[in-house]
Amino acid sequence: MTVLPDASLDQLFRTARTFNGYTDQAVAESDLHAIWDLMKWGPTSANQLPARLIWCTSDAAKTKLAECCSAQNAPKVLKAPVSVIIGMDCDFHEYLPQLFPHTNAKAWFDGNPDLRAESAMRNSSLQGAYFIMAARALGLDTGPMSGFDAAKVNAGFFAETPSVTVNFVSTLGHGDPATIFDRSPRPDFGMFNSVA
């Protein structure tokens, strides 16, 4: 592997921002496929891939999602070109014979719903981060958020798949620079790290 150039590192990390609003530039369905086609390669434990994404592109879907969000976040969901629900499937193990055929990984999780829930949360969170990085790599911006009523999201979007629940929500589009805050500080290595 080679080190990415500074321009790429800036786009992915150093100058990338979380956006509260977007320009009028559209996001095509092909962009959604392109994001998935990148993020699916990000590593998860035993290739679990528990994330289940709902891409809200219609006004009806965004309105339905906005009704589950806080007063601060609802307008962001409505105005974004796309809003995305990153869900997690606690029955991900049913797909392991296909996704991780090297061994009987499904047996690790059979009859153990607590382990499945823990693994689904951890690995769908990883996939949510890959979603953000894939969007950035493709020239798009995101606005991940936690301000929503999980029970309402689950009832509104996952009622027919009860093994799936929401992890977090994000907006997606071409960020409007006027909607970002001044960058918050980031600590140096020594503040939160130690080398053993």
C-alpha cells in the first residue's frame, strides 16, 4: 500500500465537515449505489455486515422520518436531498453461511440474542462510519445525528422486519458551507492515547 496524497487525506478527514444543510445539487440514485459499493468493503467482524440502510429520497419518506426527529433535526431531514436510516439487523447471523463461508460462524450466534445485539451494534456502527467515508470519497457530504425517537423510527420503517432497529440517521448531499460551525478542536496524541 502507498500513503494517500494530502488532498485525499484532507477530503476524507482533515478538512471534511459535518453539514447542517445542503445546496440544491441533486443526489442521483446511482450515487447511493456507488456509496454502498464502496462501504460494503469495509471490515466487520466475520463479515457480519449487519447494517440495513433505508435511503429516504421522496418527500413522503423524509416527512415520515422528520416526524421521528427532534425539533432541531427535523428541518435538516426535510431539506436534505437524501436522508439515510442506518439500521442494524440482529438476525445478521442468518446470512453468515453466505457472507463468511470459511466456517460455521452462524453457530456462534444461534440461541444467543445478547451476543447478536452487541455484535450488530458494534459492526453496524462501523458500517455507518464507512458510509460517511465513502460519501466523502465520492464528493458528497453527510450530517449524522442521534436526535430522534428510536421507537418511532423502528415502528415507521422496520415494522415488517422486527429484527432490524435503527442505529443512527444521517443526511446526505452536497454541503452548503454556510451551514457549518467553526471547527471544534481535536486533541493531540498524548491527551487520549497511551502506548503500552
